[in-house]
Amino acid sequence: MSIPTDLRYTKTHEWARLEADGSVTVGITDHAQDLLGDMVFVENPALGRQLEAGEECAVVESVKAASDVYAPIAGAVVAINDKIESAPEAINKDPYGAWMFKLKPAQAGDLDGLLDAAAYQAHVESEAH
Amino acid sequence: MLIFEHSRPGRRAASQSPASPAAADDIPAELLRAEPPALPEVSEMDVVRHYTRLSQKNFSIDTQFYPLGSCTMKYNPRVCHSLAMLPQFLARHPLADPDTGQGFLRTLHELQEMLRALTGMAAVSLAPMAGAHGEFAGVAMIRAYHAARGDHGRNQIIVPDAAHGTNPASASKCGFTVREVPTDRRGNIDLDALRTAVGPQTAGLMLTNPSTLGVFEPSIAAIQEIMHAAGGLSYYDGANLNAILGRVRPGDMGFDVIHVNLHKTFSTPHGGGGPGAGPVGVSERLRPFLPIPYVVEERGYFRWAAEADCPQSIGRLSAFGGNMGVLLRAYVYARMLGGEGMRRVADYATLNANYLAAELARAGFDLAQPERRASHEFIVTLKRLKDATGVSAMDFAKRLLDYGFHAPTTYFPMLVPECLLIEPTETESKETLDAFVAAMAKVQEEARTDPDLVKAAPHTLPVRRLDDVRAARELDLAWPA
Amino acid sequence: MPFIPHTPADVAAMLASIGAADLDALFDEIPAELRSAGLSDIPPALSEMAVSRLLQERAVADGTYLNFIGAGAYEHHIPAAVWQLAGRGEYYTAYTPYQAEASQGTLQLIYEYQTMMARLTGLDISNASLYDGATALAEAVLMAVRAGKGTTRRVLVPATVHPRYRAVVEAAVRDQGIELATLPYCTECGHTLVAGLEAYAARPAAALVIPQPNFFGVLEPVDALTDWAQAHGMLAIAVVNPVSLGLLKAPGQWGEKGVDICVGDGQPLGIPLSSGGPYFGFMTCRQALVRQMPGRLVGATVDRDGRRGYVLTLQAREQHIRRAKATSNICSNQGLMVAAAAMHLALLGPQGLKSVALAAHANTRALLDRLTALPGVTRAFSGAIFHEAAVRLVSPVADVLRALRAQGIVGGHALGRDYPELADALLICATETKTDDDLNRYTQQLERILGRREAPPCGYKPPAMRT
């Protein structure tokens, strides 16, 4: 299971990356895609939607399961990756490359409240027991 | 081949429709169809051969053992079908006056009364057309009850995490939010978690007992106390009624509302996915809210109760009252069993399940609840086998098909990893159960010696393992014209 | 023991294997105070012979009538092959096709059914069926609200939609805070008038429901209604009789763009009247709405060897996976009814379905002509009809129906309970099953009854609760 150290994580298995332009890119983790299995459908939030931290904003669906995706931080949706909507299997192949959407954070520094790689790793291990 | 591939322009089963079509010149031309619908153009024999051959690609109760947990796949007596198909019952229009159907209505009334006695409830409506439809009706009655008391703050239904998916789905369909409570290691509801979960927002609790883990919830009295103290009502999901028929009545367990799956406990056929029937029973305080119609008797005359009879009813669940043919089948089955026969249902379903569990444990399978008495079903977990061989519960299930057994329910309940939920029902003989144990042991052996054989199963059916990922990604839901 | 094969030796061996003393011991985890004494209120067991005798006698006592009610359930010829095939144990006693490899018969059949319904209604996709036409309409209303992302929870429903359907929709959506606005109809022509709708567009709505034919048997201006709905940002939901589509324009072709969702009751396609059920509801829609669709869907795919096969697909929408967030709580489809419908449609074919529709239309026209030639019988509405029509009677409808019943005729459906303004009206239907003699018999009896028109015999009181 891959957990890159340069990303931040949520307990609900999203990853988040602060970009140079101040936006935050969001996707689901390798662990999440592994649990869900072969992805068949992705529904992203509408462009421009204002999200609260922890708000349900997207859905990823495999043959055997469907899971909500939660906004890691508050902010407005400034970009969505429509490539994964037509080819959701990209999330299985490259979960950290196949991002879902980008947020413009409501407040700078919001990402600091998220888990780092070590804390996320510990969280995943605790869930396994 | 599809029926459409048999089609040839101009061919038809000529004796099945009026020969010389009349004109419809009084219908405005813009409302008429320009091209006839592209239905198959085939002969009567084409149809008979095609659908006979297709039927041969199915497993069915008539041909195979279905140890399918939570589904109660028992024998469907033939006479239930032939009596439900009596020409007078079939020809009667649902809106015809009750004068024309006193025998029919009396029969349904007797079924209502039998279900009432059997479940220990105050009143029964036969209106719901499936288990999930009964759940909807039950939860809607809970909502109507609180609303009638002006108690509008109760917006939450509590559901154990092991429950069928229909429970939370039905609760949301009635506008409730769902709060899950965990199940403890022994398969019982975590009472402390339930105490924490209830409050002034609690409308009710939905419970399956015996639970989907195949064990009887012994703390049912304590659960009811917690619910009553919180002002919530309790709903009994009758999915597993087969396990306690004649032994314990949901009404005596203190439930306010229940549904019964007639296609499980009362042996009406599954028909490849339906129709079923899910009558609901209620305690006295929910009686005014029963869905319509139900049959009422007045001095020996039977008729359907309608809006005027029950102004507080949650309303109609279908245009014409319900799945009457299914109700007739259940009636015939109930009359053939009688009171003693119904009690034997639970006795022998439980005997078969416990015997199968004991024999499978002897054959080296891990029971999920080895210290518990099985109800009419039980869970085997293949986690150890999967860790050792890579063979999953799904692979195992597919390989059982090669041995002529329908697979048990897999991956439900989700709390138990790599699980098989096994329910033999009372209508299977010891020989069938022994043959199933032998097949299970054989597949277990194969998983250890030749795991790829099991992972690639099935090998002997009309098709091999189907690609359901492709089906979902490249949707093909209709044959192109 | 009925349906239990165990011999005493089996029971002894099985109890020994379990390590239980007797059957009672198997229930030892159930608290003693909960165990019931027995089932004394359930009548004793009957043999197959006895229960057959009982029900045959009841059925014969109920008898059969010459039926002229339609009102949402229609008597049609059903080829003998339909139920002989659908009644085969391999269909009748099969489980839901979750184990696809062991269920290719049911799955391919549903795929064929989905294809037939999509073609019949002129839309892209069909689900594997819902409970009945009324619940299908309720699901369509919920689907339209979901598709609108909850921006409006209001749906427009003409008063010409079957009253029972409206009642079922009301019961199904009430708790989700959905508002149903009832649209008036033209009391002269018997259908909805587009000109009268503008007031209803003042507030947004998620959908307009369009019945064809409507409950009165009258044909609605479906093109104009569909265009009006879509021009006002609503989805158009058609409610149709599937037999009528042998003759009438498919909902997928209504208006400029066609409707978005089509539903109806499949009963006229090979399902007997059966005193009310089981029937099945069908639902078809545009491809774009597929993920909002409730119920099961069968899709084609391939197996490991590349061979074509069928599976249940998009199951993640459904309750067993999505739980509280599922598109619906629905679990079952009316599988066996769908099997019969597919076989029925294959036996009729495009020409057969059209000739059934034409013959039913012609029979109802002929009956209408004969009845309205009688003094005291007039047509209630001027609009063109399919195979059902409302007539006004000079005598009380309930009395006329009772007198017809005494002659073995079920004479139609009284409209007064659902439409107080039509208290003197009767809805009648004569499908292709009615012969010229049948129509004459009805006409003669009605003439005699209306001619009589005297008060009921002295002392006779109609039972108060029987209306």
C-alpha cells in the first residue's frame, strides 16, 4: 500500500496536496481504491460549489461498493478532472495521479489539520483491527 | 441467440391476435405511431423453443439445492400454483364489486387472520407487494403514529449494522435519517451503544431476529425497554421468521410492527426475482395507520376497506391492492401445514441448519459463531482459507455451482470477512445436506491443491466467469435495433 | 409431515451429530418466557385434495362475469404458451439472478424484455420492472426530483391520471416533502389543456406527468404537453398503456425531444386480471438518467472466453450496497410477470400488438355507438379515445351496475367516487376479447334496465357498506 509522504490525508481516505498556486488537489488513497475494487463510476462535485470541510461532495463506485468522497477542507471547487469520469479505472491504476477535483481553500493553512503520512498509516492499521 | 436474432420480417404467430385489423380513423394522425415497434417477428414454435431452451440455463429450486442464507429457498408446492390459477380468480377484475368475489375475499381474510394469530399482532394488511414494500409501510406507520401525536421531532430510525440494506433504504424513503448501532462479538446488539443512540429524536428501531448473523437476540426484552423508555417504536423485519414460526411470536416479543415475506416463510415462488408479498402486522396503537386495502368482514360479508374506513391510513401502496396471486399461494400453503405443520417448519429448518453447521465444522470449516446455537441459518467464514490459498468466498461460491449446488449468500452480512451465509430450509433431506457437505469439503481441498481451478470457476455452466466490471463500464442494456 | 422429508432415523442421526437431546434443545437460546405455547388459532392441516376442493368451491361460487371494466387493468387474450412457458419450474422457482453464471436463462430473458420495452416506448433503456404501474409512477416522480438535484420538490400531475395512481404516488412521496400539484382537465373534451397550464408554471417543478390514454380513455395532446414541460425546465414523465403503443406514438417521439421517463403497468402484456395482481410496473428512460433509475438492470458482458453473457449491473445504486443512499428501497422486480410479458410480446410481434390495439379500439367504439344510441346514455367527453370511454347515465350508476351484475355483466367502473362532478358517469372498456354478441348483450341489458327506471322493490335496502 502506497502512502506518499508529500501528501496530507483524511480519516475517510481522501488525499490532499497543496499546489504552488494555492489550490488543493483532492483524490482517494491507494488503500481506498484497493478496498473498493474495480472502479466503474465517478461523480464529481459541480464546478464552483462551496464545500464545508467534511461535506459529502463526490461518489466513487465500483462493482461491489459505492462510497462517498468528503471534502478534506472547506473551499470552492475550482477544477474537476473529467478524464476520470470517462475512465474511472485510472483511479485503480494510479490513485495519486488520478485526482478528482481541486479546491480553493477557504482559509490558508487548513491543510495543517489533516493527517500526515505516518498518522494516516497508523489510522489504516487501526481500522484493520 | 436472442429472440431478436430469430426474427424474420413478415413472420408471426398468426392465431394469437385478431386477423383483420380495423381502422382507427377517428384518432388524430399526429397521435399515431409512424413505424410499428421493432418487436421480434417469430412463429409460435420459435417462441416455445427459445424460452424453453433459455429456461434450461437456469438453476432453480425444482432442479437444485439453494442453501441461500436470508432467502429461505424452500420447496414451492405445485398445488399452490394451480389453485391460485383457478380461472375464476384469474378472470376477476380488481375493481369488480365485492359481490362477485366473496370466495376470493373470504380466502384473503382467512390469510389475514392466520398471519395475525401466527405473529401475535393486533391487525394485518396484505397490501405490501414485497418485503421492502412492507418495510416502507411499517416505517411510514411509525412516522404517522408520531405525527398523529404531534411528536414531530422524531426523525431518526435506528438500524443494527448487520441489517439488510433494505432497512436503511426504507427508512430514508420515509424521510428518516438512519443511525447504525454496532453488533457485538457474539452477534447481539451492543446494548450500551443502543442506550447512547436513543433520544428524543428516535422514531423507532428496525430489528431482524434471529439476526442476519443467524443467531437469536436474547436481550430482546432489554432492547424493547430501552426503546419504550425513549418513546420509540420497534419494527420486526420478518426476513427470518422461518426460524421461529410457531416457537416465538413477534407480537409477544413486544414489536409494534412487522412484515412477513410470504415468498420466504410461506413458500411462494421467487420467480427469478419476484413477485413476492410482504404483509404487515401491527400492534393496537398502530392499527389506525394500516395501509389500505385490507379485507374486512361484516356479518359474513367480505369487502376491501378503503379511504373512508380508515382516514388515518398511510394510504395505498398499489393501484389494485397487492399481489393477490401470491397471497392465494401462501394461503394454500398455510392451510396444508396447519398449526402443527407451521411449528414443524421452524423445528426442522433449525435442525437442518444446526446439523449442517456441525458437519461443516467437522469438515474443517470455520463457523463465525461457533459458541452459538444456529437459528435456521449460520455463517461460515473462509478468511483462513483465503489467507492461505488466495481463494475468496466468491471463487468458492462459483466452484460450488460446478457441483450442482447454488452458492450460499456471499459477502453478507458485511461484518464477517469472506463469509458464506447458509440456510438449508426444512424441505431438504439429510442426503442432500450430506452431499452439500461433501461438495464443500471437495472445494476446500481443491482450494488447497489447485487454487487456480477454483479461482477460474465455474467450468461446467453455459458461461464461464462473467466480467461484471465490463458490464458496468460499457453499459449494454438493450439489443441494438 | 407436509413438505418435510425427515425420517425418524434421520432426526436421531442429525441430533446426535449436533449433540442435542431433542428438537426443543435447538431453541435453548430463546428466553423461556418468549416461547409460545402453540398455534391453536390456526386451523388444522388439510390434504392437497381437501384444500383443492375448498378453493375450487369458492372459485366456482364467485363465478365469472362478462367484464367491461378497464380502468387500469385490461382483459386480453393470453396465448396458452405464455403461462405454460413462464410456469416452467426453471423460471418459476429460480432465485433472483445474483449468481449470473447459474441464471443465464432469467438474465437473458430480462435483457430481451428490457430491449422490447425500450423499443415499444421509444426510449433508450428499461429496468427489469417494478411492483406495478402506480409504484412505477411514484418511483418516476422521485427519480425526477433526484435528477433535478433537489432544486424543486414539486411535480405536476393532471387530474386525468388514474386516481389510484395519484393516491399511491401521494403515499409514496409524502414523507419526502414532495408536493404534487393537481392539474385541471377540460370538462367538455376530457383531457388536459395546455392553455390552462401557465398558472402552474409560476413556480418551478421537477416534472410533468402525462397520461396516454388518460384515465377516461381520452387521448391527451401529448406533443404539446411534452414540449410545454421541457420548455419550462421540467422532465416529462409519460404514463402509458403498453398495448396502446402498438398503435399510438411512442413517448420517445412525443413533442420535439420525446419524454424523459416512461412508466406504466405491464398487466395488459400477458398477465391475467387476477383480482388485482401480481402485475408489473415498467420504466424506461433516456440513457442520461440511467444512474437515477431505481430497480434492477441487466447488462450484457462477456465471460473469460469472450462469450456473450448477462449480469445484473449498476448494483451499487441499489439498497443492498448503497443502503440509506440507494436510489430506492426496492429489492424485487416482478420477475415472473416480466417473463410472461416478454413471451407475450414475442408471440404477438409488431403486427399482432397493433391488431390487438386496433380491435380493442374498434370494439369500444362499437359499444359506445350502440350504448349512446339508447335514450339516457350520452358520452361524457368529446375527445378521441383509445379503448375506453366515459358515458353519462340517466339512472343512478350504482343501481345500473347492480342490475347488470344480476345478469352476469360487470358493466364498468363508476367514476363518482373519485370525480364528484362525474357522479352519473361510468367508464367502460371493450377489448378485443369481446364479440359482437357480447356487445349486443350489454346493450340490450342496459336498454332494459334504463327503460325500467322504477324504484327498487319495496323494503329493499342496498347494503350500506357495499358501494
